[in-house]
Amino acid sequence: MLVPLSWLREYVDWDLSTADLEEALTNSGLEVTGVETTGEWWDPEALRVGRVVGVHPHPDADRLVLVDVDDGRGASERVVTGAPNLFRFRGTGELPVLKVAFARAGATLVDAYSEERPRPRRKLKASKIRGVRSAGMVCSELELGLSEEHEGILLLPEDAPVGTPLTEYLRDEAVELDLTPDMARGLSMIGVAREVAALTGGRLKSLPDCSLPEPDASPQVELAIEDPELCARYVAVAIDGVQVGPSPAWMQQRLAQAGVRAINNIVDITNYVMLEWGQPLHAFDLDLLRERNRDSAEELPCITVRTARPGEQMRTLDGQQRELTESMLLITDRAGPIAIAGVMGGAETEVSADTRTILLESATFDGINNRRTSQALRLHSEASHRFTRGVPARMAEAAAGRATRLICELTGGRMAGPAVDLYVRRQDESRICLTASEVNRQLGMQLDLDTIRKALHRLDIEAAVQDNLPDDIDGEGLFGLFRKVDEPVLVCTPPWFRLDLRIPADLTEEVARIVGYEDVGLTWMREQIPGHESNHLLDSEERIRDLLSGIGLQEIVGYSYSSREHHLRLSQHATGDREPEFVQLANPLSPQRSVMRRDLLVSALEHLVHNLRYEDRLAAFEIGLEFRPELGTAPFPAELRKLQFVLTGTREVGDFRQPAGEDTWDFYDLKGILELLFNRLNLDHRITWAAAQDHRYGPYCARIELDGESIGLAGELHPLVRSAWDLDGRRVVVGNVELPPLAAPSWQVKQMQAISPYPSVIEDMAFQMDMGITAQAVVQAIRQAGGELLTNVELFDLYAGEPLPPGTKSLAWRLTYQAVDHSLNDKEVARLRRRIARTVEHRTGAVLREG
């Protein structure tokens, strides 16, 4: 939000310098990220306020005019321009008062025709244009660096003093605010003015007249609101006789300083009032609405606020055809949608140069629904930015009155009928109780009740001291505590424009902002922090995060809630399975976030689908909770802490030097990652793998066991699950492991072995075994038998077929023996070989193949 200080001073006075004001706002929570100074690089001698004293046709160009400008230095100067807002005065003789920004040769201006960004500045030179010498330039906003507007020159107010340097007349400072969602009041000039008055002790001036006139005429439209939860209030004002054209120079200038492009007087007024009050407005062409209503038996157009119907579409002001869903709130007439409520208007009722009658909308829309609609359509507007943060319902009438008066004053219009105000869900007036002891306990300060009351009063918060809680407020309303209050109580009523003040802690924060966070003193702890035992689960999670991030995996930090439909995609192909139980949220943010997730795989696939829009690969993990009602004790679900993997796409990330390889992640990649993880946690000797089946996984699926107990699954995603998530034709490898079993109270720290100076002995051993025997079981037996002399075991061959009997296979390993204190002789190696062969056969049934 850009706040021009010259505009702000219309509502409040302050005595601080700009730097001190910037510091005060930032310290109070309205962070100032920068200060823009208008015209700091302008040359005061070469850039001045000028008056147009003549506009003549160009003798050799139909689209150019010759403009005579008086800049207060005596004789006028002639310049050549094609500005459309001067072209219409060509050869008209006597002119209205036209004040312009005039640049003489030598002035530095922004090059409006350069394709470089940011645009460079260049010195202006006198030149001949189609045979006529041009001594300077009448400037547009773009050439002065005020905005990107270059359609016409900047017209200054009629009272602009001729000859005044632009650095004096237009110089201004604007502070840029970076606002958090709870600081919605900072999205309006009046809201910022109230903050400045409270922080600096300045005087808030009387605000503009916002009352709605009451003409002696009948209403011009009917209103209906189908869902009061999504639209609390709708005010409609019909104004006829408007003349659409450029807005006054002073309004264009203010909009430009606030970063808003001028369009026409109607649109500019709605934007101006939105910036002034924080209430988004919209104007419809009422004649077009009447034309759409022509085939109806009803006399008046009916504006209905409702959600979209199945298959409904509309074309918005940006020319895009929008597909609408049934959750999106619309403004409609009898013929269909005319606007997406609080987001953008429709093209079919757009105000144009031919508009003579408008219908002004000032409404209050639900912020959550507005945010969902804006995100779903990827359509962010200044209106949706404000509605998503909350706009008070009482603001609608004030903004409508202010805009109506400006439209009637600046466009020649008049109200065609009384305002139609449908106020279906009134804004509740809340009361909040505070005590000095609780405020001081939370802030670590020593403030008396009167100081607290005065601080709140500066923010227009009514506060009355009472001896005890009012009868209609129980102890629960006081900091959430059930206790009798034995000290005076401050009963506070927030102003109607502060929707963010709901609980006592909100008011405590306001006290701290006004008193000053910098005055919050240090409070020493009374006692030493007690010792605590290490949390082995958290320690192991950190080790796991470090390891997985270190080998190149990305961490997912997802929501703990999802949708029932997303969970059912995992099992819709499974026969005989009953629908799983869910923890249902009482107040979900959206239908897509209505239940607590019971499977981390759902969260992984949600992120995978989202990320594949931007990149064709993903290798990620997530540590989080699964909520299982059937495993818990009612009413509480079991909370299972798990580790989830998802891998898809190429293993390598390509760049301009070397493209990515074609090899994609497969089951064995994930198995290797998990084996590395178990090795680093010193659990590899206790882990076994076994073939498994699960409806979420395809033919490649393995069960992971720790000391014989299942702790997870790993494999490729089932083809039908891939299809349900629109992942057809893509290999997706997933795994899910329970975390608590990995969090051993004391890990066996591996001891480093000294490097042996003696030679090693390498030999191969091949074993014949049944197909059901796993390689891991054989390796564990080999390691047990080999002891400290066996330093490495490497599988290098798998064979099945003749001459082996059916149902058997052969696995071959390369074994490395080495002692740390001597060279191994043949007898020792032979003894090791025999011991390994006996142990493997005894433990697994695998038989050593000779020859």
C-alpha cells in the first residue's frame, strides 16, 4: 500500500519528520518498506508548470498538433505533440484553463519509447518534427516517472501556479507499507490516518461527508441475497446523467502517487474511494442491465447475490472467459452473471464512454469464500485483496455515500432513485474485559488501569472501569479463565471498523503498540530453567532430516488436513474395503481441507500433482502425523508419526552444460535410500525386507520389518491410484515408515576402525536356494559367521534356470577378509569359508555351490 503523505495530511496532522513517522509506523506493526519521493531528480529550471495558450493544427501531419505553452518566463514556447487529450482542442480558438508539466530543452526525462527495463532517462533536445521546430515537451506521467501512463499528457489542476518548478508543486513523499493480514485497516488512507493520530497524538480531522442523499424518486433496481453467510450487506445506488471522461487532474495525480492508473472518472472515483475508505466498489452500466432485463415480465432489473450454478461461465473485464464452480459467489441479474463478487466485474455491463446511467455497488462479501474464488481463478485484484482480510459491513454505506457525492459532483450525474440497502447479517458489537494485572502479566510491564484506558481511547476503543465483571459477561470471557475477578475491570467496546479485535489478548497487543514495544522492560526469571531429558523421537527426526536433505531430497511441509475425496482415491479400486473413518473438522477452511489426513501418502500426492505443473521431477520426503480414529480412544484419534517418501521423474537435474539423463527413479532407488538411512541410524542389522501386497501399491511392494515387526511399506504406486491422481504413464515410487521404532533411546555409535596395513583376501561364494529366501537373510548369516575378519560383502550375480531345479535361484557374493594385526593364511581363509557355508545353510537353507 502506497500512502502519499500529502493526501494523508488531509485527514490528520503530525509533527514528526518523515523518518520518525516511518519508525513509529514500523514499530507499531505497520511496516514501512520504503519511502518514494516524487520528482527528486527533476531539474527545477527546466521543468515547470505551464499553461497552454494555443493548440493549432500541424501543417504537415494530421495526428500532430502545435501547442503554445507559457511557463512564466515571458514569451510562450511552441512544441509539437500528438497527445490525444490536447488533440481535441485543435483549432478551437478560446481554450479552457489547461495547466501542464512543461519541459524545456536540457531537461532530463524518462525515455517513454525505450524497451529497456527500468527505462533510462535522457536529456531532452530541441528538434524539428515534420518540419516544425519543437522547443521542448509537454510531459506525460511516464516521462516524469510518475507511472506507466503514456496515453496523454499530465493535466494539472487549474489553480497550479504558472512558472512554479515541478519540484515544488508536485514533489511529494509516499510511504510503502508491507501489511500483515491482521493489519487490514492499513489498506485505506483513513485507516492509516487513524493509526498516525493514535501513535503521534496528532489530531484526526473531520472526515468527508458520506451521507447518502434521499431523492424524491422510486428505486431503480431490486435486490436479493440468497446466502447471507457469504454476503452480509449490499448497497446499490442508481445515478443517471453521468458524463464519462477523464477524471480531474488532482484525482489522477493522487491515484498515480498511490500506484493506481487512471482510467475514466467513474472507475477513478471507485478506486479513489476504495483507497480512501478501504471499501471496494464497482459500477455497472445500468442501461445495459435494463437491456438484459428487456425480455422479463418484471419492470425493474433484479440484482441477485448467489453462488454459481453448474456449468456457468462469464467473461470478466480482462476479456477472459471464466469457468465458474458452484462455490463461487456471483452478482447476477435475470439473464445471468454480471460480476464475480468482490473479485472482478463482467465485460457485458462494463462502463464505457457511452454510459449515461450507472449502478454503483458497495457490498460486504465473505473473506474466506472470496479468497478461495480468487485463488481458484488465479485472479487477484485490489478488491479481493481487501475482502480476504475483512471489510466491515458498516463501511458499505459510508463508501457508497462518498462515491455517490463525488460522481454527482465530478460527472454531472444525479441520483435516479433512493439507495437500495439490503443488510441481512448485521455486524455484532462485542465487549471485551481487561484487568491491569493480566495486561501487566502478559506484557511484563507495570501499567495502571487509567494508563491502559487512555491508550485504548487513542484507538477509539471505548473503555469503562467497573468494579467487577458485568452480569452478562462471565469469567470465561476474561483471558479464558474461570475465576472470580477481585479487581477493577475495564469493559471495552472496539470501534465498528476494527474487526480484528475479538479477544482480550488483541487489546493487550493494542496497549503495547501505543505504549511502545521499545518500553517493554526486561523481566528476569525467578528460577533456573529445569533440566529435561532428551526427546529421542525429535532427535532422530532431526538426524533423518539432515541425512535426507544432504543426499538431495526436498522436505515437504504440508497441511495436516485434506479431503475425504482425496483419501478415497487411494482405495476406490479396492473391492470389499469399507470406507475409512475420518476426523471431521468443525470449521474447515475449504471442502478440500475438511478432514484430518489419515495417510501421509495423500499429502505427498497433493504436493506431487501441484509441483508437476512447474517441474517434471520430484524427490521429496515428509515427516508428519496420520490421524486414525479407529486406533484411538474416543473421542481422540490415534496420532501416528511417520516418514513418507515420493519419487518420480529423472534422478538427475539437467542444466545447460549437461542435460538430465533418461533414467527415472525406481523401487531400488528408494530401497537404497532407506538402507542408507537404517545404516546411519545403526539399525541395518535389525532390518529385513519381505514381499507384500497393498491396494495402494503395484507389483513392486516390500514390507519393512524391524526385529520381525512391520514398520512400513515401500514400492511403486498402483496404476489405478496413478490414474485417479492423473499420473498415468508416470512411474511414482512411494514409501511410508513409522518413526517411533527408529528413535532408539541410545544409538550404538559406530567405532572407527584403524586401517589395516596387511593385505586383504577376496573370494566369491555362490549359494543355491529356494525363490522365497531373501538375499538379506543370507547376508545376515554371512556377516554373523564372518565376524570381524569379514570387512565387506557385495552381491554380484543372480541366476535362475537350467541346470538349477525349478523354483530355485543362485546368488553369488564377493567377500573380503582382512585382519588388523597379521596377514591371513590359507588355513584361516578356508576355515572362514566352511563356517560361513555351515551358518548360511543352517539359518536359511541355502546351500553352497561348488565348482
